[in-house]
Amino acid sequence: MARNILILGASYGSLLATKLLMAGHNVTLVCRRKTADLINRDGTEVRIKLRDEAVHRAIFSRDLPGKLDATTPQDVDLSRYDLVGLAMQEPQYTNHTIRVLMIKIATAGLPCLSIMNMPPLPYLKRIPALAKMDLDEAYTNASVWERFKPGLVTLCSPDPQAFRPPEEAANVLHVGLPTNFKAAAFEDDKHNKLLRELEAGIDAVTLDGKDVPVKLKVFDSLFVPLAKWSMLLTGNYRCITPHESQSIRDAVHGDLKLSQSIYEHVDGIARRLGADPVDQVPFEKYAKAAESLLKPSSAARAVASGAPFIERVDLLVKLVSDQLGASSAEIDRTVQTVDQKLNEKIVAGGSGSE
């Protein structure tokens, strides 16, 4: 049966959308009017490399069995949808029209699957060790999440690496590392049945008889998506330096011993919260994958382009570590560097310069 999925965010969200369309489901992408008009006219293009192929395939939404459309936040009709995907950067949810839509989503009681690096606060409240921690400081505006019931929000680790090529139109996405989306289960069996239905449909998709990478994998454990924290703190946020941004590869492999110590510290924090070691990704596997990540992270690119706010998983992990009595000087240093760079951009913007 075709499901109707609403995805907030047409950039990274178009990757999950394409996989759902290939499985025969219908997707609406929520974005700005200009981007919505482009997608409604031309569809989307996602470039992905199949196993043992040297060149990326271009997958066009108009050629897929599912139907794709795009709309602005104020024009969404929530009665159409079975599931909401949250694929915007966390600061974007503070936009007025997005906040209004989020209030409507919470009121409607629709299950929400987040594919943000920054876990929504209601999801964290499902983890007993985090439920009473003060973590609001890590969010651009924590009140965005206050109406959501924790059991209706789950987290899907956005492990696949993808970006919009700067020279291309806004409906094009290039997948650099085609790993899997790893989703934790909802509280309600009815919503988990839907998730596993989507998982099975995506898993069955082929292209010219070949398997298509980037699956949706559903896990009972709430901690599987938190394995991404170690990667983010070891690589992504350390792309941000006091000077020029560096690639994820250079952040990780510039001092491999230091990187491993950061990675293992964050893994240890997750285990203190209740994660099982089997929920986590070995450092060696991550370091190997990082060898092919030759660009700065999206967080580093956002800072370099002058963004006043970015997702702050670095600060979230620091707050959790501090409240567990397990602070890390290296994580503190990363948070300080990110704070400094963001403050520089705010001061520069206020003075009329870049």
C-alpha cells in the first residue's frame, strides 16, 4: 500500500524521499516557494553510486513509481499524511512559518521521524538518563519541541553523506557516502509497523536489477542513532578550526590517536546513558570511512558561509558529559572553537561586513 510521507527539508530530505518514491510511496517536500516551484516543475535528481560502479547514477523523481510534490509550510494539509520526516537543520525550525507548522504537527499527533544530526528534545526524553537533564542550551529555541509527545518522535541517524553541488540547481543532491539510515523504533507498535513496512519496501528496490544503496534500517534500541555522536565530535565539528575549515578526513587523520580518544570518550558517554556496545560503530570502521570524506562537514561549511546558528551536537554532548561528571577537555575545546567562530560571524554581521 502506498503511504503518504511529509518531509520538512528538500535538500537532504530528497535522499530519503527518493528511496521512498522508488518503493512506490508518495512524498511531499516542504521548502521555500522558489524551490517548491522548481521541484513541482522538474522533480528532483539524486546522484548515487551503486556497488561496483565507478560513476554515480542520476535518479530522477519523475521516473519513479511514487508521486512527488513540494509545498511551502503554510500550504501543508496534514490530513493527507501517515508520517512526518524532519530533515531540516535544527536552527531552521525557529522560522515562524515552520514553527506554526510544527505546532500543527504536534497537535495532529502524527509520528515524526527525525533525520537531523541534532536529536529532537522529545526523543531525548525517551531515554531515562536524559529525561531530567537540562539540555535546552544546546538548541536554538528549545520551545519549538515542547508540544511534542516523546513517544511520537524517533530519531534516524543521518549516516549517508550528501550535499547539494554548488554549481547545480536546488533540486540536485549528490551522495558522497551511501551508508544506511538507522532508525530507532517508536513507542507505539502501530507506528513501528509503518516504519518496518517502509524499511521492507526500500530494501526490495533495485535499479537495472542491481541493489540500490542507502537503506532504512529499524532498530528496537533507542541508542543506535546516538552512535553518530562519536563521529560528529571526532570529525564533523573538528572541521571547524580557529582559521580555515578542514576536511573530515584531515580532522580525523591529522592526529589519529587523539581522534580515537575523543571517539571512545563519546562512545563511553553513550554507554553511561544505556547504550550497548553492539549499538556502536568501531572507531576503525569510522576512520576508514573518513578517508573518503574530502570536504568540510556541513556544519563547517555553514560557519564558513556566515551562518549565525548551526546544529550544536558538540554542545549537547558537552552538557550531557558535564552532568554525568565525565567532562572532556577536548570536547570543551571544540565547543569553545565553535562558539568563537559563530561569535565572529555575528560581530562581523553587525558591523556591516561579511
